[in-house]
Amino acid sequence: MKGYNKMDAVARTSRRALALMAAAGLVCAAAFGGEAATVPSTVCQRATCPVKVDGVLDEEVWRLAKPLSPMRDLEGGRSEFGADIKMVYDDKFLYISATLPENTLRATLTKRDSVIYHDDDFEVFIDPGATGRNYLELEINQLNTVWDLFLTAPYGRPFSEALHDWDIKGLRTAVTLQGTLNDGEGDDTSWTVEIAWPWESITGHSSLPRKGAPPPPGTVMRMNFSRVDHVDGVEHNTVWAPTRRKTIHAPEHWGRVRISVNPVGTPERPTPTIGLWVHGNDASITAQTVAAWADAGVTTLIIDGSPEGIARVSKLGKAAGMYTVVWFWTLCRPGDSEALAHPQWYATSALGKSCYDPKDRPFVSYYQFLCPSNPEVREHLKRKALEIAAIPEVDALQMDYIRMPDVVLPKALWPKYGLDMSKILPQYDFCYCDGCKARFGREPKASDADWTEWRLDSVAQAANFVADAVRAKGKPCGAAVFPTPRISAEMVRQDWSRFKLDFAFPMDYARFYEEGSDWILSCISEARKAIDGNFPIFPGLYLPHFKPSELEAILPRVLDANPEGFCLFAHDGLTPERLAALRLARFRKP
Ligand SMILES: [Zn+2]
């Protein structure tokens, strides 16, 4: 488990960062369930030895497997009945064991597909594709008599049909009794069930890939377990996942079972933070879209757009249990009418051209950069940042464009602008405004190292000024930054090792630098060293640069190098194919 050691990650993470991660972690749990408070979840790990289905739980795997959380009544209250339930799997079977305390062993039904719950019983429900539409059910009594059936829709709802003739082909079950059946003595202690349920019948009845084999690691199935007890003519239902209604037939409330790649008994990798940059004005984003992202492992939405768009998508994110970060344009403020009323606020090049002037802006017309050292600019940015941070559904703020215009563009972009940027070009070197010159105290020269340092500091001070204000309002503040502090200092006057952040999203968009996957990993390593654990980083990948198979290959390597997580840019690049790759990649070893 090298690279996934939780203590190791924790030790290198500052207290402030921990607060964020704790918040994100809580949300991770919520994102995993979507209804963390009510839906239990578990991880089903791989069996490491053969399981003999004899009702005797003497295999090592049953000692190593973690029991499910305690059973409750259907409404979620305490129940006097319980069961110790465990699961493991191998290539052929999902194995389930249950030990059910019982002081009066009693059973009469011996014919397969009898209505088994007329006896006291143990029941298993599986919705393999977690669709909430159709599912498999198995009931078993103390005589090891089985009722297996397929529900075409949740029982009691339209189009629901129970296919009683349907059989789980290859099913193996065994029951042992700790006491004497039907002696009415009340001195029994328990009964034990052991089940081997062939994957053939589980994945064969769902949209899951790999029919007949276990679902891919990372797959989440919805399941529930139930025991039915009859006491003085009253039927008691005790379940793993309370449905908060009078029936267990509500698969949308069942527990979540994630199929793990790991052998039983090994620690699971901590759930990483997975961020997705989202254009909040995209009206096609619905609750279903966001739920699909959450299901594939996205824990955090980083949202840009109009205040209305941000609020709308943040709400969808919160409803799916996600952490929401709003994306704030900091020193580059296209169309900021308040700023445009102050021409002197704008950054100025070494040639004296101002970003205020539409004719003189570098590269693109939206490069409307403000001067980082101007106190009025800093106050303005603080006000704007606080307006956005005040949106109730927003958990944190991400500063974007907290830098100067590109002194050096990524190499792949040089031809686009017909430039050779191997030397600093004065028309792309900012901020030589009168205010900066006065505050620096002498006539600046491009070759003067102090002048470069001073400008790096002025950008860092602007960043910290805004971040402190946001934090003072109780919300964490981070930044989207260039790949490493060294690279970003050289390219955009942004030495983010000087920033006091709660997190950073380095944009490791390799292909713009004519680089590949190894470069991404070396940037991660360099950035982690440079910030020395002061805050967590979540490296950003540019989705259109990756075929789904490439994404599936790189993400486990990124997590190995940076267990805290990663980010993806942007939601419109998260095609169904890339979403499927993400779902698989999260739990894969590099
Ligand atoms: Zn300036």
C-alpha cells in the first residue's frame, strides 16, 4: 500500500489543510452515499482463500472480513434482533455469512420457493446496477430452504412482477444451528448461514460490464439484508439499511456495497478528493448529471459562471453530498465595470501599455489584468470575493488568474501567436504601472533580480489579502495555479509557495507544454516538495488531452504520487466514456 499510507499523508499536511480535508472527507462519505446520514455503506474485499459453503465460518476470510454496521428496524430505530453479516468475493461468487442470535430455533418450510418469511428467516437483496429498478432476492430459513426470486420493479409499485420460477443458477447455501430446532425450549443461541451467490446470476441481470465475472472494482451495488422474526403472532423486520417506510422494497434506500480490488483484511485507500471544474451557466447540468458524477467518485465541484449559475449548480452539488468551491477570477477581470471605471488600476507592460486599453491587451481581449500591488485593487478584489463566498451553498473559494499575464506562454502555444518566448519580451512583461514603480522605489529594469522578486511578492500579497478575508468569513480559500511554484514564477510571476492557501489546484496540462504523463508526475513531486506540506494540492488534468484508456492509466499513478486527490478540467470533457474510466481508475493500483 505504498503511497496510500494515511498517517504519512496526514503528517505532511498542515492543520488548516486538515480542516479542509476533514470537511471534504465528510463530504466524500456523503458523496459516496448521497444520503450519508441514512444509508449505510460497506466495502466488499477479495477472498484470499477458498470458501467451503458448509455453514461453519472457520475460513480465515471470515475472521478478516469486517462485519456490516448493526441492523436496525425498518424505521431506523433500535431492534432487539440483529445479525453479524460479512461479505467477501472471488472470481466466481459473492460470499455472504450471517450469524443470527436466536433463542428459539423454529422452521417448517422444506419446499424450495415456499413463502419463506412465514418462518423466521434471513433475506438478501441485490440491486447489482444500483438502478433502483429491478433486483434479486433470496430468503432462507433454518432448514436451509431457499426462496429465490427476481423483481422486475420494486414490489408494490407499477409494473412490479415477482418471478418466482427464476432460480439463482449454481447457488450454494448452508445453515448450521447452535441449538435444537423446533423443541420449543427457548435455550438455543444462534443460527449461521453461509451463501455462495454466483456472479453469473448477479452481473448477468444488470447493465454491469463483465457478465458472469465480478463487477469492476469500484462498482457500487445497492444491497440490503433482513431478518424476519415472528413473536406472538407479530412479524418483526430487522434490516441493515432502514428504508424509513413499512417495506424493505425501496431499493433507493438500501446500503451501498463497493467492490474493492484489495484482499480481505487490508486497509482501504482513503477516499481521495476528486474535483471537477464546472461551467455553472451550462443549463444542461441536472440533478441526474451531478448524481452520475458523484457515483463515479467526484467529491468536489469547482464552479464558474454567473451568480445564478453558481448558485444553481452548487445546490445540485450539495444535494448530491458534494463539497462546492466557487471559481473566482482574481487579477484578470474581464468586463468588470467597477474596475473599468478606474483606468489606473490596470496592469501595465514594460512598454507602458495598459491592460485597460482594448488595443493594447496581451494575447486576447479578455486579458484585463489588474495591478497586484495597488491597494484599491486589493480592496476591490476582497469585496468581490466576499460577495461570491457569501453564497450559502458555496463551501470554499478558488482564486483563478491570481497572477500576471503570461511572460512566457506554454511552448505549444508559441506558434499560435507567432512568438519565440525563449527570452522575456517587454510587451508581455507586466506590471510597470506608475504605482508599482513608486512602491518599488527605483526605476525597474527587467534584468534586476530584486524587481522580479518584488513583483512575485506583490502577487503573493494580493493572493494572501483575498484569502485571509475569505477565511475570516469562515470559508477556506485556495487557488488554481500553474504546475509548480518554479514554473509559475517564471511564466506568470506566480510563486505560489509564498501563498497562504487552504489548497491548490495546479493545472498540470501537459500537452500545452509538449509534455506527457511522466511530466505530470514530476510536477506533482516538485510541487509537493516546494510547498512542504503547507496545504494539500489537487493536481488538475485537462480532460480533452486523454483518451478514456489513458485516463484510466494515469489517474492511479496520480493518486500514488498524491493520495489526497486530483481535479479534472472540465465537466464538458467528462464524456460517458471518461466517466466510466474515472469510476474504474479510482481504485486501481498503478
Ligand atoms: Zn502595477
